[in-house]
Amino acid sequence: MSKLADLVADVRLPEMIEMKQSYPRPVLKDIAGEVHKQLDISGVGAQIRPGDSIALTGGSRGIANIALILKEAAAYVKAKGGNPFIIPAMGSHGGAVAEGQTEILASLGITESYCGCPICSSMETDLIGVTEVSQIPVYEDHYAHQADGVILINRIKPHPSFSGKVESGVCKMAAVGLGKQKGAAAYHRLGIENMSKTVQEVACYLFEHGNIIGGIGTVENAYDETALVEAMTTEHILEREVELLKIAYENFPQIYFTKYDVLLVEEMGKNISGAGMDTMIISRYTHDGIPHDKHQQTICVLDLTEETHGNACGMGLADIITKRYAEHIDFMATYPNNLTSRVLGSCKMPLVTDNDYTAIQTAIHCCTGIDYNCVKLIWIQNTLDISRIMISRSLYEEWENNREQYPYMEQVGEFHPIEFTADGTLVRLPRRA
């Protein structure tokens, strides 16, 4: 036993019970058909001429059905007589190198063989111009700039690090995605607190002076399923994205308990959220740009996802991690994001423990002003999957005595101890299909 384990050896772990959280569940059935329909009725398709080269953007996020949407967009362009190709549009992600960005696309199922068109990856950008209001240089991926047209494709949703009229979405794909590392660095220089305004200014410049012919925005329900797909021509992107972001907020999941002691998270990573964990779920940020109420005292994260490829951006949101997590960190994949965004808090190293058991003990130990025999602990797989959570007895009693406040929660199963293997590794929750 290590000295750290000795210091927290007296901490008892609570028994846990599974709870189901429910949310509205609008689901788009025919995604492929909707992509074709939207490109038709929006007027985006009318701008594609036979022989046109059309760039389609592929981002780094785990967006529901993104490979299918890109595949169908490529098929639509071909049907119009165009020549589609996909470009990685993800700022500095993938270690800010072309090969790394192609690998990220592949991990999301976005490959040449599946999508039926080439993937052209480069970190080279072209300077398109300078915005009038803030004198911001505007960059565009070199391959995209050489194309006859660009169709932006992205999920519209709340951003984990800034708020405003537009957050994550089609406009950000135009500004930061097409801008690659060079553009992302230039825009982040103005401060994360100004990012929404910066994204709007840069995107609008590209819409007016560039070769973007339209965009496809998706909105997901709380179960990470595609709820809607909407195509829009360039002149309508900004106004429609503002409205679609409101719909995205209405469909965003949450943990219904807002005051508890410890949040135990099995895994985090860039495929889960740009910040590794969704900051709206955990109500914690690594900068002061967004006002919020702190929901918990400590956050304990046990590992990185395999899909994040060692990128631990956002680890500063956690208080405690494990040795296993630390060994999976690729600092050269992590730091470019922080240098680009100029938000250093997200890459600060948390306290590291030998194993999962000690990590959870430490998280409880570091809480203050609580009854350690009645700790309020919530355990989740990751911030993408919170339809099923584990809670300790004190939170269960809060739910049981105030059910009218939690109408979308229900009990599943009975209380049982948290289980570990002989080496102190947590027996994880079953993976959701």
C-alpha cells in the first residue's frame, strides 16, 4: 500500500443503486433520405454544377451518424455531377498534424472506402482576408479553398467552454474547423470569453468572401441520437443556427441532482466532449468566462477513452485521476489544444492515485463539511451516457422523499457495494449498446 493509500485507508465507500434518467426523445428515422431532401429543398444542391469539386467537412467529435451523413452528402454531390471530397476540419486536433487528423476521421468511421470519396488532409491554410470590425485574419484549409464549393457539416450544440448566440455548430466549423491550427490560434488569441462573437465575425466573412455554398446542421436528443438534420444556404446559416441552438439546449441531457459531494467518471476524452467531459453536465469550467453553480466538491476520473488517442485536454476539470489514466496521456496530442485555445487550466495535472479504489477514497476524503458516512456520490460512465447513473443512499433518500422534484427518474435494481478486482480496478458499468 502506498503512502497516499495509507492516508485515506479509513474512508468507507458507500453502497450504490442504479437510477434511470429519462428525457424527451425525438428521433430522425430516415437520415440518409433527409440529407438528400434537405440539400434539395434548402437550395444548396442547386449551386452544384456538373464537374464542380465540393469539399465536405469532417470534424473530430463523436457526432451521431456523422459517417453516414458525410457518405450521403458525397452521394448527393455525385448525383449532381460534382466531385466530392472530405477534409478534416478540426482546428488543432489530432496533434495539429495532417496524419493525426485523418486518423481521427477513421476512428469515427469516416474513411474513403465507406464514404465513397477521397479524403484530403493538410494543415496548410490560405489567408482569405481580414475582417472589417476586429481586423481578424481569416484562414481557410488549402484544399477547401481550391474547391469550387464547400459544404460545412457539424452538430449544433452548446459549447463546453463558451456561450453566446452561436456555440458549437456550422459557424464554428467555418471559422475554427476550416481555419485549422493557424486560424484557431488567431481566433483564440482574442480570448475564449469572446469566442462566440469571433466565430460569428469570421464565419460571416467567409460566407461573404469565400466559396462556402451552404451547411448541414444536426441536432441530437439526450440519447446521442440524431433528432434533426437541416441544410441551409450560406445567407441563412447564421440565423438558422441561432434557432437550432435553442432546440439543442432544449434536448440537452442533465444530471437531475444539482448538489452532491463526489462525481465518479469512468472515462473522458475528446470523442466525449471537446473538454473531455461535458462542462454543462458537470457544471465545472477551467476558466471564468461562464457563470455557473458548482454542483460537486470533487471529480474523480479513472481513465481516458481509447478513441481520444491520448489527448487528455480537459483533465484539469478533474481533481483526481488514476495512474492508468496518467500513463495513457499523450502530452504532444494534448498540449497543442491548450496552446491554441490559450486556456491552460484544462491541461493541469490532477492528483494521481495508484488505482481506482484509492482514487474514489481520495475524492471522498477531500470533501469538507460532510458526513463521511452519508456521502453523496454519483457514478457515471462518461458525460455522454447519463441516462443510467449510480447514486449513493443519501441521494436515493433525497429522491425518495422528494419524488415530485425528480419526475424523470426511476429506480433500477437494488443497493450493492462498489466492486473492484484484486488490484483495485473498478468493475465498470455495462457498456450501453
